[in-house]
Amino acid sequence: MIIDSHAHLNDERLEPEAKRIVESFKDDNIDCCVIVGASLESSKLALKQAIELNQYALIGTHPEDAREVDDKVLDIYREMAKDEHVLGIGEIGLDYHFEDGEPRDVQLDAFEKQLKLSIELEMPVVLHVRDAYNDAYNMLKKYDKYLKNGILLHCYSGSSEMVKQFNQFDCYYALGGAITFKNAKKEDVIKTIPRNRLLLETDCPYMAPTPFRGQTNEPKYINFVAKKIAEVLEIDVKEVENITNENTRRLFKRLK
């Protein structure tokens, strides 16, 4: 059974279905999922769902809401992180894809504050990085000697060469539905990621894999991601499950 390391059951599209989705995990070959915050409010809901549904949560502010990150928000995250259901700080990071997105200096400031929080709390950090790998690399380089609790690049979209660069930080990499897309061309990336640093995710309700591309994604579709990785690595799907589950539990120490 597979661990979905990144799910947004707190998204308005999935929240009404969250109980039904979790109750079907056993039938869908899902062990558990990590419900991910992207703002203070969605982080609160992620933790609430994790407690009620016996799952896990990440808390943090996505770069598109970077402006909200101040001392008050960080104090709330500190308090929330005491709960055993909280596995780490995320998703945080940088997103330069949209021209009308938050200014880069605002994103960098929020990223740095939350990265320092993860160091303070001795917790793993989960990064959203889109069209901003150089700046993300430089930020990690700045705090390299303090980052001892695990770094996960969620929905990794960089190159195989970039994997080699980020390996110096002992990063983990999560892959999702995008690797199944016809034009993805991610075979080299899949092969380059160290097997002991590979995780599976859905990022639901986004990024539904082929043959459900364009539809609302759910944790059950993670099986298609595992199948694609098994094909590329020429190993059994069960081995993919075992490898990625072991990696997820190593990264997230609170995950039982």
C-alpha cells in the first residue's frame, strides 16, 4: 500500500469528499496521506482533517500567499507544530511562473522565514519550486549547514542535472501525475533521482495522471504514478511501493 506524500484534501474541491476518500484507502491501495497546507487557513484545515481522519499534515505558506508570513503567523505555526499529526513545514518555496505573482523579494523573505522556522523546530521542510530553482538552490546553500532534518522537493519539475546539484543537500524528490503525461519526457529524471530519495505524491486535486488528465485528482490515482516509475526503472510496482514508503517514513519521523 502506498503513502501519498502530498495531498490537498483541504482544497474546496475535495474537502466535502475527504471522509469518503479516506474511508476507501484500503480498497485503493493507499496506506495514508499527508494533507498539505498552503496558507495559514489551509494549514489549520489540514491539521483539523489530519486529526479527524487519522492522517498527517504539513503546515506552511505557499509563495502565492507569501505576503501573509509575519511573526504572528510564524508563532501560530510553532504552536501547531507541537501536534503529533504535523510532519513538517510546507509547502513553502518560490514560484516565478506567473508574471502577476507575488514579487520575488516578498517570496524570498517568506521562504527564508519559514525555512529558518523548520530549522528551529528541527522538522523536515517541503518545497514548492517552479521556474525558480537557482534562487531556491542559493537559499538552501545559505543555510546548508543547518538543514539536518530533511528537504523534500515536491512535484519535482527540474532537470536531471538539477537533481545532481540538489543532491548536495541530500534532498528527497516527490513525483506525481505529471510524469505520466505524453510530453513529460522525465525518464532521465526518474533514473537520476537516488532510489533512497524518491517519494510518490498526487498533489490532488491537481495534476491527475493519464488517463485522467484534466479531471479532479484523488489519492487513488497514485497507483498510476507508481506504475510509470516501475516501467521506467524496470522493477516491480511492489518494489516501487516498498522503496518510496521506506523513504517517506525516513523523511517524516512522526509518520507511524
